[in-house]
Amino acid sequence: NAGVTQTPKFRVLKTGQSMTLLCAQDMNHEYMYWYRQDPGMGLRLIHYSVGEGTTAKGEVPDGYNVSRLKKQNFLLGLESAAPSQTSVYFCASRGYTQYFGPGTRLTVL
Amino acid sequence: KQEVTQIPAALSVPEGENLVLNCSFTDSAIYNLQWFRQDPGKGLTSLLLIQSSQREQTSGRLNASLDKSSGRSTLYIAASQPGDSATYLCAVRGDTGTASKLTFGTGTRLQVTL
């Protein structure tokens, strides 16, 4: 039972490049979330999904897109990366409580 | 809009000391409250979850209390150990249309010294 996994663990992008972060969970959870964590600002919700094929905006959705084509996977895309998107990104899924992945540290130069 | 505040932002205590971490929230209409632990460079691990109808939850040396009417929660750690050193985050889940979302505090960074 791997729980919540995230790929990649680290990434460096140049401004304007695109990338996709992959989140996978093996707990058959309906709810999945993408957060970003910045110093002094806590975790902020980017997008979330309440089930396969659904997505919704969170607190800070601008510059990001998501897809939930399969129940176990939740993808976060950056179409044109900006330095302001330098952050640590966490994926989570929810059963009785919320389970977090180990995070992806993204730097945009 | 719900806001969650954690005081203090950082705390250093000697091993063996009992300690209390504080969390306050502005909107008392919550579904539940969770305490998480985050080790450096790692994800969050859930420690305790208190439903809005409950007053406290205990797990080992940890005890969390909830006073919904005053918008406060405390996490009590008994007989602290160096392995307790981490950042502790409080998060609340609303009980309305945003029921699926958590609002996080910025955390208390705890260091337990030998």
C-alpha cells in the first residue's frame, strides 16, 4: 500500500516552459487535492476533485490546470511557468482523514 | 473567509517538558479540525482529527482539544522527546459548500533539545 505518490520529486524549469505533476493514490479515494506551500503562507489549495472526471478551482487556481481522467490519478499542469510558481507542491487524497504525498519541489528560473 | 492562526510560530523546549500548541480560527461553523505533523522536506502526516461535536481526542502522548464556540484548539504534547521536533499544522474543514476543503494555519515549528 503506497498511499499517495508524487512524480517528480524535484524539477527546475525556465520561465515559459510547461510541465505536468503526477499524483497517484491507491486507497480508492474519491476526493483529491493539489496544494502549494510557500514560506509564511501555509498550504493553499490550487484545485481539487470530488471524483473521476470532475475538477474544481481552489483558492489559487490561476496559471494551473488539472485533470482527473482516472480515479487514482490527479494531474497538475503548468502551461507557461512563471517564477511566482516556485513552490513546494503537495497532492492529497481524502478518506476519513487527508493523506498527503511527499511533495514536489519546483523552481522556476 | 475562514482564517486559521497558530501561535507561537516557533518553540524550543528541553526534552521531557510538557507543551501546548495553540490554534485559533475565525469562523466557528466547522465540520472538523485536524492536527498534522510535517518533518523537514516531507509531506504532512495526520495526528488527530476532532469532529465538531467532540471536545477532545487523544493518541499516545498527544491530546487535542476543541472549543468550537470560542474558535480555539490546543495540541498538548506530554513528556516531549527530540523525535517530536517538527512543524505542527492545524487545519479546519468548513461545514457548508466548502465542506471538502481544509484551511490551514502556517504552523508552529517545534524543536525539542537534549
